[in-house]
Amino acid sequence: MMEKNWLAIYTKSRAEKKVEERLLKNGIEAYCPTYTTLKQWSDRKKKVELPLIPSYVFVHVDERERNQVLQDPGAMNFIFWQGKPAVIRQEEIEALKSTMHHVEIPEAHIGEYLVVEHGAFKGQAGKVKHITGNNVVLVLESLNMTIRLRR
């Protein structure tokens, strides 16, 4: 049996949840982290579920299953790091799967190296890229991928 790794795929814009749904239906373990927010239109407000990382879906596959992933019409390509598909550590996937609304981030400044001390991302390390109000954009080192967290 071949070893399975978590890989990130780049998807067409706004296709993340559909790609995840189709991959799961086809027997591929897939994960699209989402968060719920309140959107306001001119006539109404509605809670919507949005991808935490736009245009990304994570898949747990072996080498043979990689081609099957790319058969999905919304999957564009794997994310590569140094010429190979970027492997995401199991701990990072588990951190994403943890409850996002309990993320607690210590006081941080742009450019600062940060190790999260509490919450779903406890122990995860990265560099603070951007801070706006209660949102912190953190670059996860192992993938050089940005994620948005709420304080």
C-alpha cells in the first residue's frame, strides 16, 4: 500500500466546496476549511459559509489517486514546493479542523515570527503578514501558505 499525504490543490474561483463535495463522493478524502459569516445585501442579511483559504482544497491521497483528483472540473493543479507537490503536515490539517471560532492569538506585529499559544492552532508557527482589526493573516512556514485567523 502506498503512503498517503495531505496535499493542497488550487481550484477555480468559488469552486472549493463543490470540488470537496465531488471528491468525497468519488472516495477521495478531501477537506475545505470554512467559516460562517453574516453577509448583508440591500434587502436582507444571511449567514453564509465561506472557504477559510480561498481557492484551496486539501486532499489525503497516494500517488495513484493524484490523477483522479485532477479529473475534477474545478481542480486546477496541485500546489508545488521545490518542484514537488507540497505536503502538508497532519498537525496542520488537524489544526484547521479544530474549531475556528476559538482561535486565540497573542498580541503580534507585522513581520514578527509567531507561535500560537492557545486555541486550534496551538503550537503552529508562522510569520505575521497582515493585521486588520480582529483579523490576522499568518504565513504557515511548512507550506508558505497564508491563512486568516480571527482574534
